Amino acid sequence: MSFLLACPICGPRDVYEFRFGGEILRRPQPDADEQDWVAYRYLRANPAGQGREWWFHRLGCRRWFQAERDTTDNRVIDTWFAGEDGHV
């Protein structure tokens, strides 16, 4: 399904210009046990509804950014660069 995703630099573009990077998760501490790293790397919640995700604008500015999107209808609520305006 196609939808528009607004790059913080380039503006709204077709989602096919981007690469999905997965849901935003907190990275475990370097000394965390193996189970924490396995969960971080491989286990995903994939809930229906609003979620925060990483995206890479591969056919545009070539920058990673974050987006909040409703997965039930692919409505993009907001996009930002990590660390901006209080975002994680």
C-alpha cells in the first residue's frame, strides 16, 4: 500500500523513496545479557495502531529520521530527526 511520508528536509514523498528501519526501541546497555540483545535485535511487538518508527530517505537526502504512524491506515502523524523537540 502506498502512502505519503514527510521527510523533515525534503517534504512529503511517496513511501517507495524510503527504507523502513523498524520500530524505535531503546538499545540495551553494552553489558546487558544475551536475552536483552536478542529481544532488541529480533523481537518486535508489531501492534496495530500508533507506533514510532525509523525511516531512511534513500532516494532523497539520504538521512535517517523518525516517524509516528498509525499502522491501521498508514496515516503519518509526525516526522522528526532523533533528539529534536523532546523526541527520543
